[in-house]
Amino acid sequence: MSAFRGATGVLLVLASSCLSQNKGGVDQRVAVPMVQKILSNADLSGSLEYWGFCDENKGWPDFPEPRHVSGHEGPALDVLKEMFADDPKMRVTQDNDGKIRMLETDVPQDLLEVKIRHLSFPADYRSGSGPMAVYFILNTPEVKGFMYHNIGRIAELGGAGMPGQGAMSGRGVVGHLNDVTVAQALDYVLKRFHGFWFYQNCQTLEGRKISIGFRENLNPVSARPRAK
């Protein structure tokens, strides 16, 4: 079972060279805590879709370069808009149910729109963290088929580590989904874990690379009602 532990996503390669320019970013170890803190303070979840810079020497994707904000007071939507204000393609919006969407408008949606006919999350610790739940989504037959025919390779694990808190608290992702897109399945994970899923695209000499993963908020999920 060690292959499941701490899986942060998959790396995919698509033989294409004209979808978009690489965009410079920052190390995710710098940017992720900033987004996590804002979402944690507001008890909100969301998603981040963007073009990044491919660095073959790193084992993780970069993140869009944020603007320094003087403080994190005020609504999360406004703070995140200010944080990404230097990116002309980035749109930060909020769904009716509270989810924050951070989306660069030129990011291709092909993988996120793949329809999954049936998805079952195992009723044991293997889906006990957000990253592991994402692993199961990206290894459904429909997603693997799309990757094989359109991208040319099967998913690779992006890293290893210990299971998240959900594995020990019994709050793993469980249940069944039918006829949902990859994006909808990723949103389903947010019902169990506060945080955000990310979808990065970048260009290499071989073509387009995609990285998908999940980052849980800094604060543990409490028993208080979810923000709407």
C-alpha cells in the first residue's frame, strides 16, 4: 500500500508545442502556504488552474507568482484577487456554495472535462487523505484511457509520504459517483477535506505536461458548519 501514501497527483505528457507559452512561477513551498492560510482563515475550499514553468530538476510543480499582500484581513475572495492581480489571465471568482476558483483563462480544460462513468472510493484508509482520493480519481478507466490515447502515458505518482489526518480520523472520502467529470470528482473531495485541488499545465521540449494534486488547508477540519 506504500504506493498510495502521500500521492500528490500525477504527471502527464501531451505531445503538443503550441498550446501556450511557459509562465514563470515561484516554488510551491513559498506560494502554497499563502493560499492555504487565506482559505483556512475563511474555512473555504476551492481550485487553482494555471500555466506554469516546467523544471525537470524538481519533483513538484511551481505556482503562479503571487503579489505580496499587506494582510489577510477581509473576504478571502478579495485577498486572493489582490494576490494574483499581476497575472492578467487569472480570474478569481466564488461559487454560490463558497468555493473559490482561481483560473487562468487560457488553460485547456480537456482533461478536466473527461466524463467518468462510475467511481467508487474504497471504504478504508486508502482514501483517507485528499491526495489519495485524487489518486483514485485519476486512475479510473476513463481517465487512464484518455491519457493513453491523447497523452501517451499512464499516470505516475508524484511523491510519497505519510497518510493525512483523515486516515486516522475516519473522515476519508467515501461513496460512489456516476457520470461526473474529472473536475466534478475533484470537487467531491472538497466535501470531505478543506483545501484546494490544482491543475498545472506547462511546456517541455517533448510537449505539454500536466500536474494535478491536492493541498489541504493548514487548519484541521473542525465540527463547525462549512461556510456558504
